[in-house]
Amino acid sequence: MMVKNIIIYPVKSLGGSSKHLWEATSIGFKHDRQWLLVDENNNFITQREIPRLSLFSCDIVGDNVEVSFQNQKISWPIDQRGKNKQTVKIWDDQAIVVDVDLRLDAFFSDILETKVFLLKQDSSVSRQHFVTTKNKNINVNLADGYPYLVLGTSSMNLINSKLEKPIDFNRFRPNIVIETHEAHEEDFYKSAKIGDTLFENVKPCARCQIINVDPYQGIFLKEPIKTLSKYRKFDHKIYFGTNMMCTKSGIISVGDPVTLL
């Protein structure tokens, strides 16, 4: 087995960027989901509420974050931050965030035609998420719950064999795609060595309606949830891919062997 793809999503729920190599840390890939958008009521915004977020592309280039939407582009320094700290609730957790720049708020608000604010995770304060399967808290970025989502190529091959129109792996927003032999074998990994890093499995990932967002059109479709519900539904939830955490930081590269421990 080996690493097939590495993907980061600097701004939560925007499009991601593929990398040949990247640094894996305990809270997630470096700069992965370090920013998010909130509405006027300080509720975090995702493709669940605004599927058009999928039409934004986002990347880390040098020391800057670069975002584009159709023919519009904007960038800002990675370390840029304001002075106003606040708390934003992400499901059952609290994250400390800071404002970034009014021009960025205006950029996103104008395109989305609703008032939103771009916020950055405060790196000086850890966001903790309680992992029931491990009975402990872990530090995490601004992801819904876990630092990494790992997906096997065989799982993608199986769902595509059942769909009338095949889909890309980006529907499932993984961080690491592994070349595998059997569909959903990643569900059963305990731990793995990837390059110089170590990963530990947390649990299979329960999926929400975001996987039905066509990232190229920014609209909800009926698939793949309709098909997945026929063979990947357990205890009223649909599972696809697995959540993992990094227990030893380091650099991961495409082509790195994946050794199960």
C-alpha cells in the first residue's frame, strides 16, 4: 500500500488543494482547516448551508493563502491576524478564533451575497475534542471532529461501480488517499506508519449530506448517499472513509509506503 493523494483544505468547507508532500501534525496537516467562515450570529458555515462554497479553490502558496472563485482572486499572509478574539462553537466543541481582515470578509460576503466573516484559529489556544472510542481529549484544527480523513482507492472503485455516473474522491473530502486492495479495509486499520509519521485509527467516518454536493456545480444531488445507503448504512448512519489522528508528526509524501502496525 502507498499514499496516492494528499489534500489540504485551508479554509473549512472550501475546495482543497493536492500536495506532493506535506507536514502532518497532531492537530491535522499544517495549515489545514485553520480558517473558517461564520455568519452574523457567529455560526460556522459549511457546504451544508451554502453548497456554493465548493466552487472556491483554496491553496497555500509560499507564505500566503490564495483563494479564487471563477475569475476573482484574493490572498493574504498565513500569519495575518487581527486583535479581536472570540469563541466559535463547532458542534460540541469550543474553538478560540481571531478576526483576519475586513477586505476578506467583504470578498466572501459579496460573492455569497450574505454577510460572513473569515476567522483564523488561535494557535496559542488548543481546541480539544473528546474521542469516545479512546476515552480522551485530542487537539484538533477546525475540522468537524477529527484531524484526518483517510480513504482507500478500493472503496472509491466500489462506489463508482455502483453509480450511473462515477464521482471523484474529492466528494468525500479526504486528507489522505491510500492505494488499497479491498474496499473499506481502512475501516479496520489500528495504526499505520506513513513515511516518518505514525497514525492511529479513531473510527469509521459517519457522513453528512455534504458528500451529495457536486463540487463542480455547487449544488446538491441525490448521489452518492442514495447508493451508499444500500450497503454502507449501519445504525442509521452512512460510513465512508475513516477518521485518524497523527501520533508522531513528520513529512508525508505521495508514494510513501503505508505499513500497518
